[in-house]
Amino acid sequence: MYIIVDMRAQGAIAAPNKHQQRTEVTRQKLLGAALRVFARDGFEASRIEDIAAEAGHSRGAFYANFNTKEDLFLALLEQQASKRIGELQAAIAGIDNRKQRLIKMRQFYLGSATNRQWAMLTLEFKLYALRHSRKRARLAAAHQRIRESLHLELMSHLNDSYLGRELKENAIKVLLEVLLTGLVLEHSYDPKRVPAEELTNLLGRMFDFLTE
Amino acid sequence: MYIIVDMRAQGAIAAPNKHQQRTEVTRQKLLGAALRVFARDGFEASRIEDIAAEAGHSRGAFYANFNTKEDLFLALLEQQASKRIGELQAAIAGIDNRKQRLIKMRQFYLGSATNRQWAMLTLEFKLYALRHSRKRARLAAAHQRIRESLHLELMSHLNDSYLGRELKENAIKVLLEVLLTGLVLEHSYDPKRVPAEELTNLLGRMFDFLTE
Amino acid sequence: MYIIVDMRAQGAIAAPNKHQQRTEVTRQKLLGAALRVFARDGFEASRIEDIAAEAGHSRGAFYANFNTKEDLFLALLEQQASKRIGELQAAIAGIDNRKQRLIKMRQFYLGSATNRQWAMLTLEFKLYALRHSRKRARLAAAHQRIRESLHLELMSHLNDSYLGRELKENAIKVLLEVLLTGLVLEHSYDPKRVPAEELTNLLGRMFDFLTE
Amino acid sequence: MYIIVDMRAQGAIAAPNKHQQRTEVTRQKLLGAALRVFARDGFEASRIEDIAAEAGHSRGAFYANFNTKEDLFLALLEQQASKRIGELQAAIAGIDNRKQRLIKMRQFYLGSATNRQWAMLTLEFKLYALRHSRKRARLAAAHQRIRESLHLELMSHLNDSYLGRELKENAIKVLLEVLLTGLVLEHSYDPKRVPAEELTNLLGRMFDFLTE
DNA sequence: AATGAATGAGTCTTCATTCAT
DNA sequence: GATGAATGAAGACTCATTCAT
């Protein structure tokens, strides 16, 4: 589990040597490939070999960077969750006006609908966690961190919205999450029933309704 | 692929003999077991052996009744979809009053939330269809039938509802489906975040909102 | 871990059906193959596939009868240990005369030298136990039983022998064991240095010396 | 295959430069690590990486000094055999009195019992040679040299001993070897059965008996 | 010379499916 | 129809070895 920080910029350590650079590049390629393959095939059906090949490497490269398929899955989740949090933070940074923030959030929310991979990943993760948490306590910590990220933690202070009078902030977030994942899945499953425009349209309406 | 129809009721054939009855019993036990196991473990991770054992039989009984794991999965989907359609039909049979029908539908909808297995099954099916439709054309027909069932086809004439002025009937059905599956999953995944009461509560509110 | 008892002879249960018979046959073939392969290649280098092939089966048959290579190894040890104890018991059954018993034991001991596989198996087992006992406590019970068998437990009452005045019975048994295994290995390793006759000759002399 | 000879002492070559010294140090560290790891885990289960790590280096250092795991194993055998021969030679150098030589040899023999690693190494080597000599003719020469060393070649002229009247010198050496290796293994395998004192005690008695 | 990332052959193990009974 | 032994394809993982640095 890594958070990539440019330590050089902080003057803390020497520049990474060629080896480390190569490792990091490979790792990122594997994570990129994993995102595509996990989103496409699901956790269970994804084969290490496919992920490695998708990254342009052999199985060995995978095992040099991760211990198990599960490890990669969790690392990917953390990476993507961090990335999304970062993006949302960047989008609303410095905006104090509530209305303006809401507009940015709406943009971010609707934009997420385009990112089919993220939606599929969170869905896979919940199914995975649901089915494996019983078995292994060791996932608890990782789960907790990812769960936090998934909750769109930053989307706070929505609670004076229309439904906010009756619904708790948590409920709004749950509903927004569920609608995003569900509609993206529905769109993937049956594009005729839920075309891309309809997807965005519905998400927009529901966002407005829940945050109005 | 089987559709279970009571041919006797239709006067088409003679009553089944003991042998056929025994077969049918085994088949039903296998379907019941499959519902539990698929909902619990997901399609990929479900093992034929587990399903057979859950039904109190050996693998051989499975292969005497179904050809492949996929066959069982689709047969189960058809069975459950038929069952649900039947239940909904029974619930609203003979009720002409729109308000009354809506109350019954609401009851049925909220009652579905208790049936975690059905929600998980539809989720699994969509994921399965999404991932295999590309590969195999032979699933198309089966998919179509099941898809129809899943759409809660009978929940018609909702289109003069609040959102109906703006949302198409189809959209309402999609949203209701998505919310049901999504919230049931969320409840399973993190019962503290979405307790059972909250689950029913949210579904009720959203139903009212979408059909008001 | 099985002890094969003919329960039918005891009137306890019905004759095994065809399935059970087939299983038992396969199991015995696998154990026979395992004896040859483990003795030839050692535990580490023995491949499940080779053992299965040697038994005239596929890997699947192996996994239908044993859980892991280790399981097979331990089952084999127990089987062989039981067999040897039985043979020795049979050889000295009903013989009260100490001299006569000793002669029979000597015969049995020298005969063991021909059974290269048994010597190699005990050697492999000791190496295995030495290297894995630290890691897994679960082997303890199996080890204990096998250890007992390996100690030629029945070779008792040797303690009034020549060295017996000075050496404990246990020491005599240890020495006999060690000499058997060691000389068989030496004979296998370098047949020119220790030809078959020399092997028997040395074992006989040492037996006489230690039990005189 | 290397034999380490101090060529400088023989005036043959110039002193090694820094580079060469560094290499030699690494090589010796690897050999030391290999002794520990091979003795502990056995040849098959020993991993190059573990040996390198035990030596405080990476796998690269190993491959800079040896070609294969087998090469290292044989080099180690040769080194240790040479070392032992040297030690024995040193111990009996200049001693003409047969009785005195025997005492020194006895000391050396009993001292070997403390060196568990040497006993395990010779055992591993015999098993290895036994299992691979069939396959590869290229090992023959190396085997021959090591075999010679293992035979305690220097322990000559024992043949007027007690058993010597009947046993050939070769047989005595074989028995001493076998007893040493076998009892050390037994001691490692089951320290309660053969405690350290008993180990030395038995070896001493057998030495006396065979060389008396 | 040494590092360590990457390779890929080798092996264990699982499990859908077949088949003799 | 049902059993369960056996098959064998598939896939995760290990590790000796190679190679760019």
C-alpha cells in the first residue's frame, strides 16, 4: 500500500535509482492493467496472467510487486480512492460559496458516471468484502480505509438540503453512491434501456433532488 | 433451460409417475440450494459440489438435472422471476383502484428488501450477463426473458406520478430496481451504515417520491 | 490415516460396494507408487504427478484419496510401519525360547537390508520431521506413532546381551536402526564400496555383536 | 569447482588486488551461509535467495560467484572436505606412535559429532549423488573427489584392530562414517532419545570397539 | 562485482465435468 | 435417477536463472 509522494521535492531523500524507477513504472502499469481487467472481468474471473499481459509483463513481474491477487485488488482500491478524493478536493478547493461547491460536486458526481471502471470496482469490492470479511479478519483495516474513501467523505454539509430535513447526511451519500453504481451497471448491462444520456440525466435529477 | 409449467393443470399430460415426481423433488431441492449458494458466494465462487451438498445430494444428482453450472443459474433466475411475477400478480389481482394498487406494489417492493437472495441474484445475473454476453450468443434468448422479468414488467401505469411528468416510466422502474439492489447490497456490506429499518425507510421514501 | 481391518470378518458391516472397492484399490496403488517414488526421489523432489502416473492414474485420483503430499507421506509411513510390525510379530509369534527369537529377529533384521525402500523412507521421514516439526505442531501425533514403529518396539528384552551390561536397550535399538539405514544408503550410494554381500555381512556381525 | 589453495604461500602469483580480495570475501561468506542453510533445510528446499540473504548479499552476488545451486553445493562439499582433512592431518602430524595417533583420531571423530552441519552435509550429498548420478555424468569427477574425502582417507592402518582380524579396513571406515552420520541425525531428530552425552558416549564405544 | 527486476518453467491444487456402477 | 471416483484443464504461486544497470 503506497502513497506516492515526491520526497525529492521535499529534499528528504536522494533521487530514486534506475531500479526503483523501473519498479515504480512496472507497478503503475500493473495497477492500470488491474483496473481494466478487474472492472471488465470481476475479481474472481480475473487472471493474474491477463493482468500481467495487459500491463505488458509476465506473471513474474506481478509477483515481484504484489503478493497475491487480493493484495493487488486492495492496492488498486486504495490508489483509486485516493485519486478520487484528490480530484474532488482539487475541484472544490478554495470555494467557500455553498452553491458553487454544490455545482462542482454535481459536476464531479456526473463525471463519475463516465468512469465505468470506478463504479465496477466499488461494486466488486463490496461483493468481495461481503464474501470474505467473514473469513479473514486481516482485511478489516484495509476495508476500513477504503470504505471511508468510498463514502465520498468530502461531500459534507449537504444536510440542509431538501431531503436533509428528513434524511440524514449519511442517507444522502448512500443513495448517491448506490444510484451511481447501480445506474452505471444498468447502463453497461443494457445500454438500450439506459443510454448514456439517460444515465447522466437521471443522475443529475437525483443529485438535484437529494441535495436541493 | 426449463420453464416449469404445470402441464397437468392444462390437461395436457397424465399425472407424473413416482419416478418423475422424485426427479422433480430433487430438481426443486437443487434450485433451492442454488439460490442460497449463488446468493451467498456469487456465481464464480459457487461450487457445484456445495450446491449439491446443500441440497442433500451428490454432484451426480446435479448432472442428472442440469447440464452446466450456467444452466442451473439461468433456470434459477427464470424460476425466481416467474415466482416474483406470480406473487405480484396475485397481490394486485382484481384491484382496479390505482391508489390501492400502488399500496400493494409498495408493500411488495418493500417486502423485496427482506429477500436479500433475490437482490443478490439479480446483481449476479447482471454482472454475469454483462461479462458473458460478449462471448456467447447462445445466452441471448435466455437473457431476454429474464431481463423482461427483472424489469418488474407488471408495475405499469406509474407514469402519471410526480416525476412521471418528467421521467419516463422506464426510468422509474430502473431507479426502483437499482435502489433496491444497491441498498440491499449496502445493507449486507455494512449493516451499521444501513440498518434494516433504514433500508426499508429509504426504499419507502424513494418509492413514494418516484410514484407519488 | 487408515488401519485396514476386515470389518466383514467381524460381522460388523456390509460388504463394501463397488465404489468403495475401487477406492481402496486406487488408494493401495497410490501408496505402492508413493513408496517407490518417495524412496527413489525423496520427499521434496517427488512430484504428485509422478506418483499418480506410477500408480496408473491421474493427479485427480491422488486428490480424491489424499489431501496433500504430506498426507500421503504420513499415511505411507504408517502403513509401512504397521506392515513391518506385523511381519515381525508373525515371525516371532509363539516362540518363547530367547535364542530362537533372536535368530528370527536377526533374520528379520538382515531381511530388512534388502528392503531399500523402507530404509530410504525412514531416512526421509526423519529428515522431514526434523525440518518441519518446528513449523507445525499438527504433525506431532503422527510423528509419535511412526516413531514408535520405527523403534522396532518389539525387539525387546535384548538387554542381557554382551553390550547390554553396559548399553541400555534403547541404545542397542538406536544403533541397529542407524546401522541399517546408514549401510543401506551407503550401499545405494556406492555399491562398489559396500556390495550387497558386505552389507548383509556387516549388519549380521553388528547384530551379533550388539545382541550377543 | 574450486580448490582453495594459497598460491602466494607457494610463491606462484602476486598478492591479489583489492578487487580480488573483495570477491574472495564474498565467496567465503556465501560458502559459510550455504553450509548453514543446506544443513538446515536440505539441498532441495534450500533457496538461493535464503543463502544469499544469510550471507548478507543479494542473489546477484551468488551468480557472480557460482553458476548453479549444484555448483555451490559441490564447492561447499569440497571446501569442507578439504578443511576436515587438513584438521585431521594437523592433529596427527608428527605423531608416529600408533596408540597416540589413535587417541588423536578418536578425539577428532568424537569432535565431529558436535559438527552437526558436516554430518547433515554428507548425508545430503549422498542422497543427492544417489539421485542425480544416474542423470548426469558430469558430476562423476566431482563426486569422486568428494567421495575420497568423505572416506576419511587418512584414517589408515587401523587394520590390526580387534575386528580388523575379520573386517577389512574399508568396512571399519564405512561403519564409523555411518554411525557418525546416523547418530547425529538421530540426535537431531529426537534429542530425548539420543541426548548429546549419549551421542558422544556411543560414538566413543563404537570407535573403541572397531579400532581396539 | 553486485544489485534486484523480470522471466518462465515447474508444481501444487481446485473444480467442472465425465463415466462406470 | 443417483452416486462418487476419476479426469484434466485451468490457474495461483514459487523460485532458479537471466539481464539491464
